[in-house]
Amino acid sequence: MAINRPAGAWSRQRLAVVLGIGAAAALLLAAGLGITLFQLVTAVRTDPVVPDDIGQVVTDRREEIAARPMGDVAQDAGFSPDPALDPAPPILAPIATNGRGPAGVATGFPQTPEGAVAQLAAIEQAVLESMSLPVTAEVHDAWTLPGAPSCEQWEMTDNVRSFLRSGHQGGQEKDATTVVTAIPAMAMVKGTDGPDWVVACVLLDIQVSIRTDARMGYGHCSRMQWADGRWQIAPGVAPAKAPSAWPGSVAAVEAGWLTWTEAGA
């Protein structure tokens, strides 16, 4: 996978500082982990080919919403805690009401823009916390509509592959001793087109432990469409890349992220 980063931006010395590692024996592992997380925010996306017969008219408005550039943040903003003096306003995320749905993903979110955001977060959590290519394929097959990015083209698949490769994991899924948590920390509704179509964006607080710890903020957007009684990933080219910033930081607030707040909490 192509990586777009400045030359020398992530030297071993800097990775050691970022991850708080002083022992030389841990340096190579730290480098792999740091690069893995950095790839999440700098990966170059391959746009999918959308078939002509997807069964719906993709409007100019939807294309404009999806392609609209998002807030510009520094490449290392996802690794840089810089607490905002004034926190972002909340976005009220509904909770799942139907337990686990297809591929074990939480389901039962309402047909609202916030419901689409919450469903996307549940899909992302299932993929990133498993860090398993078979699970990724299962989730993709269960939660995408015809014309959406294929599993090969999906940003989440690239993330899992990058993690397994750079983190020196055993095969098609993370090692048993590796722990990944992906907690929604901020979110936004980029745009809507009627009651059944949304571009939803989620900023995840990702923490990884591979005998050492690393942490970052990772933002992701997806077209979402209400179909068969649930939100699913919609047809069309993937939206413009979301800004990745440390949750709650000045950069995150300035990029437009809203504080994730669960309904009823």
C-alpha cells in the first residue's frame, strides 16, 4: 500500500519518543507499531469503480457532499494531544436497540443522521478491534450495498492489512496477545440528501498494545444508506478523507468534530 509521508518524518528516534520507549530492544517493534498507526491517517485511497446498473440515480448533490474537502490538520495531529480550551459541542449518538446483527455488528439504530453515524462507528469497531481479514470480509459483505467500495478497495481493509504487516502479526488476524480498542470519541454529519442517505464521519480513539502501547486519533467517513431496515454503506466513490486528530484537541475542534455523547448516558 502506498504511503504518503514526508521524508524522515517518522524516524526511529521520534517513534521512540512518541511511544515512550527507551529500550533499544523494543525499538524495532515500536517502529512497526508507530508506522502502522501513521499509515491509517496517510494511506492513499484507490477509488472504486461504480457499475452503471446499481439500481439508483446517484445525484450531483450526493457526489458534491461526498467529495467536499474536509478540515485540514497536520499529518501528526492524530498523535498530538493538545487539549482544546473550549470543548466541541456534543453530537447525540443513539445506542443499539437490537443487540448484534449481521457479522456480529451492533444494530438497531434509528433512521436519522445520528443513527447513521452510530452504525458506522459500530462497523468500524467490529473491524478494527478484530484486526482480522476474515472478519473484515464478513463485515464488508454484510454491511455494504451494491456499488459501494469492494472489500479490496475498502479503507478498513487497507487498515487491517497495514496493521498485520507493520505490526509483525502472525497471519490473517492479530496475535492473541495483541489488544486493539477503537472507541468513538467525536463525530460529525458531513451532509444529507433526504431521509435515507448520509455521509457520516467518526473520529475513533484507537489504542493498541503489542507488548508496548501506542495511541492516536483516526477519522473516517462513509456514505451510508437506509436499506432493508438498517443503515448500510452506500454505493459510490468513497468520500474525501476525514481529518485525523487527537480527540478533544484544538485541531479536532477546529476541523469540525463534535463530542461523542451517547443518548441516555
